[in-house]
Amino acid sequence: ALEALIAALLAALESVRVQAAQALGGIGPAARKALPYLEAARNNNQSVMNPPVVAALARIWGPGPPR
């Protein structure tokens, strides 16, 4: 499922990208493989994507500052 969610971060539909980011955040630290893709999504300046991506990054990194 992780590979499919990472691929969904590149989907044409914005709603699919948002749901993928939310799902990856829900997986938590086990989704660390998705970090570069989430960082890229955050850096694309897509305002709709920023809140779910930032939340996903925080959930994947867990407590404490990002590494």
C-alpha cells in the first residue's frame, strides 16, 4: 500500500493527493520511505497540499524535531 500511496501523491486530482498524504500520515513512522515525496509535495507550493503534508510529516517523524 505504501508504494500506491506514494504514487498517489503525483495524481492529477488534488483530492487524491490530499487523501494520499493523509493516509501516509496515518501510517506513521512505518511510512518513512515516503518522506522525500512528501517533502517534494510540500515544496511545490500547492497551498491545498501544505496542511495535510505538514501533518503527515509530523506523524511520520513522531515526537521531537525532524531529523
